[in-house]
Amino acid sequence: MALAQAPSPLVSASWLHDRLTKAATNNADNIVVFDCRFALAAPEQGEADYQQGHIPGAHYLSLDRDLSSPVTAQLPAPGGRHPLPDPAKFAAKLNQCGVTAATQVVAYDDSRFAFASRLWWLLRYFGHDKVAVLDGGWGAWQAAGYEINPGIPESRQGSFIPAPRPAMLASRAAVQARSAQTPLIDSRSPQRYRGEVEPIDPIAGSIPGAINAFWQGVTDSNGFAMPMEDQADRWQAITESGQSPMVYCGSGVTACVNLLSMAMAGIDNAQLYAGSWSDWCAFLNEPEK
């Protein structure tokens, strides 16, 4: 019996539990769960937490190792702190986890969608639309009392073939050349946007003309998405403008939370400036010629 497609882009813990139970009962292989827990200040913490316990059958993906390419130059560097992953390497990792064109992927984290939404965006960028984020994340699964398993799932062969969608990306040149009517959304905290603090990148400030919409406003303090009407209200001006928004953050990660919110609000033409502020900084640091 085929499983129902996820109510993208979010699924509840009860929905996921039900589908995993049915998949196990029917020996179905068409749902794959990814644990995306990560901490920028402690890059190994997420995987350590995963090894202590996770949703049964979930595979672990690291932001640094799997959801980004290595940074080969001293920062700040063109491409930013978290360049997009190499398509072949990204596909190879997913194929080790059994992902096919028919697979329903569900991603979760414990950081208010910060890292799960990066996988959600990447999969869609690489042509796989059957992907959703677990509403409430790891905390919702635990609160529901569902099984937690420390076992590492066995590898199984998938057939995922990346088919990038360039229209989902905005380059630095495109951001520079955008029209005055094109909304540019800065997803960082208001303090970082205003240049009052900068805990990560070497230069504080924001891209000229950007509008601030802090990514944490998409969820409540427990990591559950705000109601659909709130998501729509968040982007009402963009919807009315009819323009394709460009979205950035520090390095193209938490901007994906705003892109997830936009998808919930029915905005399907938004672009990610993948290098984001960390890429912009690389050019601000260039010496005068």
C-alpha cells in the first residue's frame, strides 16, 4: 500500500510516526528521515547527540560535511562560510541512505528549522520536491513519547540524480543588479542587520536596501511553525509586490527558514543568495584598486 505524500512543507510528529510505522509494517522503502541537528559553536555536537538517540531509522547529515562544501580559502572568501554542496557528493550521500525519485524525505533538527530547512531547500534545488520538515523538530518527537533509537541504520542503495534549478539561486551580481522593486530580505537578527553586533563575520552591517525579517519569527519558542495566517502576514508586502524576493542571512543557512515560511505562504519564486553576508564581506574586504 502506497503511503500518502507529506503535507509539504511541514509534517507533524504524529504524521511521521504513523508513516514510519506503516512503512515498517509494509516493508516499504519510500520514506527516509534525516537528522540535521547541528551547533555552529560546536560542530560535532549534533552528531554526538544523534548517536545518543534519534528517530528510528534516521540518518545523520552534518551542515559542514554534507549540506555544504568545504571552505578552502581563508574567510571571508567568495562563496561564503557554507558554500552549496557539490552535486555529485550530495547525491552520493543521499544514495547511501536509499533516496530515490519516489522517496518522501523528512528532515528535523532541534534549532527551530535552522538546519532542517537547509536540507529542505537543497533537495528542492536539486530537483526533489518530496521533502518536508518536522514541525517542532526533535523536541516534538520527544514530547510525544515516541521511540528513540541510538542504532545507526544500514546503508541501502538509492538512485537520486541531482537536477539543479538555477532559478532558485541569486548570485552576488544578481543582488547588486536587482531592481529597486525587488525585495531583498535579511534573515539575521535585528542587531546584526543594523550592524550593532557581528558575532561571526569580520564586518558588521547589511546589504544596502535589504529589509530585515528575523528567521526566528517563523516559529514559536518551542520550534513549532506559527499559524499559516501569520506566515502569510509576514510576507504580505512581498505577495502584493508580485516581485521575486531574494533572501540571505549570514551564510545561506537560516535564510532557508524564511524560504520555508514563504513556501507556506504560497510564494514559490523566492531566491536564495547562497553566499549571503559572509560572501558579501569577501568583496568588501578587497583592497582599493
